[in-house]
Amino acid sequence: MMNEKKPLSQSNEKAGAVEKDRKPYEKPMIVYRQPLEARASICNPGAGGKSDATCTVAFS
């Protein structure tokens, strides 16, 4: 036969070997947390979207 399929046990053994080689997941440490600043903007398209829009940006 030209197309020989590997038995499932061989595939599972390789997958198991990969799982053993992986390092356990370590949650990343947050070094600096920037204060959250909300920003809102309102944009009005001019001339039906064919020209530049005018936007107003406001910080809270």
C-alpha cells in the first residue's frame, strides 16, 4: 500500500513526549501598571465621508 497510516499508539506516544518536554506555564509578572485613563472621541464625517472628518477628543 502506498498510503500507510501510523497506528494511533505511535502518534499518542509522540504527543506524550512533547507534553513531557514542555515547561509548566508561568503567569507573567506585571512590573509597572500604568493608571487607566479613559478617552472619548466624537468624529463627524464631512461631505458624506468624502472629506476629512472632524474629531473632538476628551479625557476624563
